[in-house]
Amino acid sequence: MDTRSLTHGVDTLVLWYSWGSRYRLPQNFLSRLETARQERANLDLVHPILVNVADLTLPATLEGRTFERAQFRRVRHYRYGLTFGNEALFIGFSDPSNAKVMRDDYAQVRVELHGRYIRALGGDIREIVDIITARLISLVAEAGVSQPDPLAVRVTRVDLYADFVSPSEPFSLADLHRFVSRARDRQAYLEAAEQAPGGERVSAAPGAGGPLKSSTGAAKCNTDFPYLIGVPAALSEAQVNLSGPRWTSFRFGSSKLLARLYSKTAEARKKPDTKELLRDYAAEFSLDEDATVWRVEFQLRKDVLAAFLHPELGVLDLRNWSVLVEHLGALWHYLTTEWLSLRTPTANKQPTRWPEDPLWNEVVLAWARIQVPLKRARRPLRASAEGLVSQAVGVILSAAAVQGVALERVAQARRSLERTLSRLLGSSPFVLPESLSGGVFELRYLERLALYQGVTS
């Protein structure tokens, strides 16, 4: 299939900033926010409350236009919520007079950057975040803070995407079984025709034995559906969205790590913003009228970003913005090679051994051809040194019992092992387990000797 890569980038980015006990805001700025909050509390939610925030000097475009007014919004965890450009940008501020928020680990300012805003500023996410951060630093400095740089800039969500164009629809429901994914949370749905593709609201496929429809109520697909184009096994692996008989999207995973493959062309029939994006693509890339633009998008939240293994740098905490921004391409490579891939079926019964589909190679290479083999680092296990040593002693004694070692030699080995572990682990604060004490060691050996040699302990 003749598929071209169009653009790639960050579609959504959620950051929080912390200044710890140094967090301050200018008094005149706070007064305006507090006035807007009180007005919001006194009026019904139909009427928007606008607040002057010209001193933030937030860019609306790289040409220098600014968002001088924001709509005040009530939001959990932040006393003051500001939205710009019809939800294209959100900034939440905590109240500096609240002692509970003056901690180093508290998210005192929250910034949400959405796709329309990022595209309006040219798409360079590093430059955009630098601009926003500089504005916030200036605001804190205006409040009289001598060291206005934040202690931390953390990431709670990032969405990476790449857009492609194909001469026709790239997928159908029958292609679902060709995807190999590490996703654990999987369901299959058919989307109602009147609902937007790629969205969260879906209707489930009909129950077993029923006709192929898209207007039934919500229910899980938990059985075989031979009438669904002959791919019943794949239906437990993803969410499938259809608009009428046509494929509109696949979805893998859950909110912590979620992959979406969906038709932007179909979405444009429902969303004006997407229609405008496709017009820009058509002008920039000279697209045919009947071409299909589709997107591969990954949504990652903070729990997933906590730890990745880099072959040279070791463990990376991608929740730190300064770390994440340097490894966006490597993260995309992991997501499109390790976590999700499209395969070409062969006679092999293991889909993981099928070769990668050439179409997917375009997806993998969309981000600057970065080939760093990141690996997901699992959460560290909780264990005590004493417990691990005790297990090791048990293994050593079992091995000795299998060999039938004399009891005198076992007693000598205990003293040698005790000295070795003391040197290796240190006597303080580490305490040798009771299993190495005199008599207990030999008794444990006799128990294993009885088990392996058939003698009485």
C-alpha cells in the first residue's frame, strides 16, 4: 500500500510545576483571580467569567499575539482555573496562602497543552514548553521570589502521534488479528454510526448469534462471533470502532497506556478542527480528494512514564520533562516496536513471530528514525536483605544435602559463610539471619538431608 508519513508530534501534554515553599504569585494577579472565582460562585455556569491575564503574555501564535483574557473555570485541586482558546490551553494555579500546597512534591501549577494550541505555535513542543515555563518564572519573579525557577517540571500525561495518508482506507475489521500488542485491558466494540470515530463513547457489538449491527446497547464481546468477518479470536484484543460498515478506529490498552489508530478523514465529518487540519494537509502535501488520512496515537500517563531502561544511560524517569523531551523519539520507537506492531501472517501459529508489515515500518520511522532500544522497567520488588539471605542459605543447604556432605563440614561451612556475608553486606545495619546461628544451620541441613537422602532428621 502506498502510504506516506505527513507529520508527527505531541498532541496533548500535561505538566505540573512546583516551587516548594518559594511558590508566590503577584498580589494584583491574585486579586483578579479571586474576584473571578467569587463571580463564578455567584453566577450560573451558562455565563462565562473572563479575567484579564495580560501580564502572563502567553503566546497564541509564534508571531507574537497573546491570550490577554482567559475564561475562569472551577476545577478540583486548583483554586484558580484558566482556559484559553476554547479549551486549547488550561492553566491551574494553587492558592499560595494555603500552607498545604507549599511542599516540594505538590503540583502548584498545572498546564495542559492541547493539539490545536501546539499546532498553532508551530508544533515544536520543546520551544512551546520553554515559552510557557519562562512566562511562569517571570510571574513568580514578579511576586518577589529571588530564585523563581521551579524545583520540578513533571509530566502527568503525554500523547504522541504520527499522521499518514493512504490512497484508500488502510484497515478493515479483518486486519485486527494482525496486531500484536502488550495491552492487558482489551475489549471489542462496534461504534454507533452517529458517534464520532476515535472517541470514548461507544456501543458494543451485538450478542452471540445476532446480526452485524452498530446500534445495540453497551455490552462486552465475550464470545465467538463467526459472522464478524471471521476473526473471532482477535475481538478480545482491542476496541474496534465502525461507522456503518466502515472501519474508523482500533484501540488498544487502557488510560494509563492507550494506543489509537483511527481515520482522521472519518473524524473530519464530525469535528470542524479536524476538517481544518485536513485542509491544511491537502494544501501542504497536495493530497488527492479520495485519499484517507489516518493517525497512530499513544496516550501515556505518569505511572507508565515512571521508569524506562536506556542501553547507555540506565534507568530514565520520563516523568521529568527535561528527560522526556530528550527521548520522545526513543519512546515512540519502543511503543511501535515493543508495545504494538502490525504483522504479516505466515504459517507460524505465533503472531509474535510473524514478520512486521511494511506499512508498519512507516509508522516506526515517523519520528526522526530514532532506533534507541528502550525497555520498560518494572516496579522494583520490595524485599529485605535478611529474607533473601535466608532463602540463599536454604538453597545452599539443599545442594549440600543432595551431595550428602558430612555434618562436620556443614558446620565449618556455616562459619565461613557467616564471615563472607559479614564482609559482603556489612555488619551494620545488616544483621545476619537466624538461619546462620549455631545449631539452626545444622538442623536445617539435617531436615534437607532427610528430604533428599531419606534419613531421619
